[in-house]
Amino acid sequence: MSMIRLTVEETNLLSIYHEGGKAQLVENMTAALPYIDADMRELAKRTLSKVDALTDEEYAELSLYAADEA
């Protein structure tokens, strides 16, 4: 398995939009893009491209929680 590496920032971003499965997260984040400031939008786009490369099984194995909750 070629598991992608997510940064803490990417993981935190995913934890905000994570509900349900991969498709729901991508839909939530994509809908939010126009409202995210420019710096965060670049992070969001990079994160979305990483998530897009994951299979549903790989996505399901991600631990999505905000770093301060660890």
C-alpha cells in the first residue's frame, strides 16, 4: 500500500470537514474553497489532491482528529 503522508496542518484541515466518507469530505471541502483565504486555499487544494489519490479503504484508515485532541 502506498499510504500518502499528511502534514499536521493537512490532517487538522481534514478533521474540520470530515463527516461520513471520503466523497462527503471532498464535497464539503470543495464547497468551502471560495470562502477560504488564499493561503489556506492552497493548503486545502493540496490536501484535496492527496485525499483524491487515496482509495476509499486507505481513506478509512486515516485517523482524522484535530492535533490538540490527541
